[in-house]
Amino acid sequence: MINPQRLQGLTPDEFERLCLAGLNNKYGAGKRPFRRRGELTHPDQGVDIEGETRVGWTGGQCKTGPVTPDVVKEALKAIAGYREKLVRFLILSAKSPTPSALDTFKKLKSTVTTALGPVPDVFMWGPEELFAEFGAEFLTFADQLG
């Protein structure tokens, strides 16, 4: 069992770096390593982290605040202008989503699209899922940041 408090003290920048490291460890053998987006010349278009894995582009939106239904709706809507064909989109959250946020996510995840079409695989990973997906290295890196 993990302690979700380990992630809740991280700044948005630290949490994005943590998720970037986790995604590169998990999927880094793909065509292009994951990188952060969102600089002035490279607006994020709802995607904080992107990379091209063996199966196609994956994008992630990182959230450090409370994950409510409105946050979920905003994250899923924000990628509508993203200009890569995503095969996977992840909402990566430092805090566990509220039950109503989970319900909203389940209702909307099949409707997510980018500028180039629908996104077939959409997931929301809270602290438990992040630790399950990224493993022990994730815990070590989280401890170094926090």
C-alpha cells in the first residue's frame, strides 16, 4: 500500500518531471522519448507530456490539485486542438480523483478526440495507479523530489 501523501507536496513542475521519468521508464523504448510541452513557442494543447511509443503517440495531462468532475471535463476537452494522432491519453494525478470525478471520467472517456480524430485508450491514473504502473523507481524519484 502506498502513501498518497508522498505526491501531494510536489509542485506542478516536480510532478510533471516525476511523470515524465515514469513514462520514459515504462515506454521509453519507443520511437521518440517522452518530453514536456507547454513552453511559449510550444503550447501544450492539453498535453503536458508526449512521446511516441511502439503503438503510436501517448499524451499525458498532469494534475496536482483536487480532481473533480470539472477538472476531468476540462482535461478531456483541452486536447481537442492537439495536432498528433494520439493512441493513448492519460490524466496523471497526484491526488486521488473524487468518486464523482471517476463517474464523469467513465462517461466521457469514449468521446475524447484530438484535431486528428478519436483517442482509443484514455486512462486516469491517481497515486495508486501511478505507483502500480511505474514501480519502485517512481517511489525513489518521488522521495528525491519531495
